[in-house]
Amino acid sequence: MARKFLYGVAILVVLVIGALGALRYWAKELTQFTFVPVVPFSAAPPLAANAYADPAMWYSRGAGGPNDPSRWRPSGAPVGEATLPVAVFFIHPTSHFDRLHWNSAIDETLIAGRTEILLRGLATPFSAAAEVWAPRYRQATLGAFLTDRPSGRKALDVAYGDVLAAFDEFIATVDPRLPIVIAGHSQGAFHLMHLMQDRVAGKPLAARVAAAYAVGWPVSLDHDLPAMGLPACEGPDQAGCVISWQSFAEPAETDMVREAYARFRGLDGAARGNSPFLCVNPITGRPGDAAPAQANPGTLVPDTALTGASLVPGLVPARCAPDGFLMIGPAPQLGPFVAPGNNFHVYDIPLFWSALRADVARRVKAWHGTPPAKDARKAPATKTEKTAGWWRQWLS
């Protein structure tokens, strides 16, 4: 399985790097010509109201099985771990690069194969959870992010509508006594932010969220985070907060990401411009923090023959730079598949595979933890805190 995974990663990364390379070296017009669909947007028929009740609509669903890509384990992964009492909802990134369709078909074999590869590398840090749910959805093609045409926005709306329906089925089905973790990478993180705004912010469900991981897509501190319903994580043992980062080796060229960031309005409807965005160090779990390589418990690294993968500790440092990007020092030797500008977007999660796994465990433990002793100096509990306490009592 590891061999199949890594050969697939090589193929998929070449596709992604080709796209990113074009953004860096080609003119804007030529980039759009290459990746933006040439066909008019055609509204896809809505899914059936109960579409996600069908197990076939999920790559991963619940406890999983032997072929569940979210339960794949690399060499050196911990064994005998206790199951985390949490349910994870994971939104996969873009694996659709078609210029002839604005949205992928939900059952397309090629897309499914690519997506399973991505889940093995990106969703597996969450695999200690009692339940992992990763839906199929009609993702927007890469070109939807490269154009200001209304068709691009409509394609993203179709994809988000599927994600929202899947999330509603997830919430209706999982054990209501379990806390939840919401996670996504790249396009998945883009949809995650809107999901938080629509289903978490200002709602009782906010008290049930142990953590939200929006990785590989900038979260504006001014225009996005306030609308997501949870604060940024300030420490490693904090529950009910948001984590985000974007990885670059040094020297870094970040103009391409900044342009994409400014192209989309914030969740508040305002232009993001050059507003600061969130960087929580995945090694320390703190915003704006730095950590040496020795503190990184394990990076997912393929061998030179691409026939195996192992976890290598102490390989990559992490430092949140003042501009909000996560700097990992000189480029590590993970293979030749790094985007121009030292952009390690494809590796955002594999770089910190073990650290992220530990981060999830800490935050779930914090959610389940006994509330601190009463302190007369402490402000009265908020509605969210009271609801969280009710959930904990129910689980006990």
C-alpha cells in the first residue's frame, strides 16, 4: 500500500507543481488560458436531499475499514495508541484540474484515485480518532481559483453546497456525545471557513468543536476569523479554537499566494487586501511562534526509490514570520516536487505529521478535561462554556 501511495503522490504532485509553476512563470493571461475552463458554467443538478446517507458518498466514514485511505499508516507511526474520543470531518483539497468541466463528477474514477492518495498523506494525522469522515464532493477545478469570472465563483458554490450537505449528515449521524474536529487543506480549508461561518458561529455547535484546522489557505485575522465563531489557538492545550498555516522554505517567494489571497473577499464581504492572516505553529501550537527542528517529532518522508515512507524526527523547524507565512528554513530534501518560490504547499501537513497528530490529541483531551476550579476573580461562564460543560457531563 505504501508503494502505491508514494507512486501516486509523485504523479499527483507533478500535476500540482505544473499548475503552480505556471502561476509563477507564465503571464496571467496564459495561465488562465491553460487552466481556466473554456466552457460556460452549467448548473449541476442538486444532489438528493439524503445523498450523503449513502456510504458510497464518502471516502472515509466512521470507524473505517482496511481500505480506508484516512487510516493509512506510514512506517514508524505509533502503535497501540488509545482511540481519541472525537469525530473528525475532513475536507480534501483540489484533485481536479480539468479545463472542460468547472466541477468534478462525484464518482469519477481518476478523481477518486487522486483524492485517496491525498487523504493518505493529509488526513492520516487524524486517524487516532474514533471516527473520521471525508466526503466525496463535486470540487471546483483549479481554474476556478485563477479567474474573476462568475463561473469560478459558481463552481466553488457547487462544491461548497456538497460539503455543507455532507457536514449536516455527519452531525446528524455521529454520536452526539462526541466532540468534533473540522479539518481541511487548500480548497478544503476554503470551504471549511465558510462552513464555520454557516454552521458554527453563534450556534450551540460551537461548544462541541475541539479544534478547526484550516491548513493551506490564508485565514484573515480581520475579515475571516471573527466570522468563523471560534478564536485563534493561543496555546497547545486550548480547545475550541482555529489553527492555520502555510509552509515555505527560505528564501521564499510568496507573491503568488498573496495575489490569490487578495482575489477573494473575506467572510465579512470586505476586500482582504494586505490584511494579516493567521499562523499557528504546528509544532508548538502557538501563534507567531518558532520551534527548532529538534522539536519536530516526525516529518513524513518518502525513500529515494519511492517504495516506502517513514517518519523522520528533527528534520524541519517552523517559524511564523511577521508576514504570516510559516518558514521552515532551507528546503528539506523531500524530493523534487516543491513548487516555485520554495512553496511547500503540497507538504503543509506531511512536514508536521507527528506534531499535528499530537496537537489533535492535546486539544481533544483539553475539550474533555475537567473545568478549572472555581475562582471568584474569574468572569461568569459564557453560554458556550456552559454548553461545553454539559457535553462533558453527558460523556462521563
